[in-house]
Amino acid sequence: MNEAMEASGSPLPLFCDAMLASLARWLRAAGYDTGLAPVDASDRAVLGACRAQSRILLTRDRHLAAHAGKGVVVVLLASDGLDMQAAELAAALGVDWTWAPFSRCLLDNTLLREATPDERTRVPPRARDLPGPFRACPACGRIYWPGSHVRRMQARMQQWNAHTPPKPR
């Protein structure tokens, strides 16, 4: 079983410190419930959020990781680059980068829903004829559609999965 998953088959909630904002967006793109610390958040606030929400902390900050204490699972990432961080997460937690693609808002982490016909009118005219799906964020109102950016992101996430060796059982 994927270590990032609960027994129910739902992914464990994750939390990235501010240094990992790009990784947080990619985890959201893959469908993972991923909180993101504000840039000005104190270590105490980050750890408190992880405890209160039972989230796994992802960080590159050794000091933060060392002070997590009881009740916070920490994955300390060594890599600076996104591709290497993706590989580290796949190895450490069994993250499947194609688990539930484009099911969460990249900005605020809310689960997306099908866009209404009225919301679809906000999609650029050239994209309206695409086959879909067209999704909307109920929290911020952002609209998502399957443009070329989605194909590029899917290809990158599939590449991350392909380059991750299977974990021994």
C-alpha cells in the first residue's frame, strides 16, 4: 500500500513549509490534500497546524524538523530541485504523482467541482470547445480546463512516477 495513504485509501494530509511552495502546488495538482505555510509563519505556527490537522510536515529546514517533537511526522527533504524532491517524496511516502490529477485548486487546496455553464463562459473562447473536464474552485472561483499546460504537467508527473523505483515490501 502507498505509505501516503490511510487504510481507507484516502491520502494522508500533507503540509509544506513556505520553502516548498512549488512542491505544494504540484502535490495539489496530483490530488493530494496539501496545506502550505504562509511565508511569515513561525516554526511554532507550522508545527501547531500540523498537529491540529494531523498533517505530515514536508520541509527542507533541519531546525524545524528537529523541533517537531511528538505528534508531527516529518519528511526532511534534502534536494533543492523540484524533480529530485518529487523522487524523494515518492521514495519516502510512496506518493503516486498521478493519483487524482487536477482534482484540487492549486491556489487554496479546495476540492474542485464541475464548472457550471455560467462559469464556463469565463474560459477563454479558444478553450471552450475542448472536451473537458471544466472544473471550478468553490472557494476562490478559479476555473480550470484541460489546456496545453495540463498536458505538460501530466507528462511531468507521469515522468516522476516512471523514474521512481518501486519500494520493497
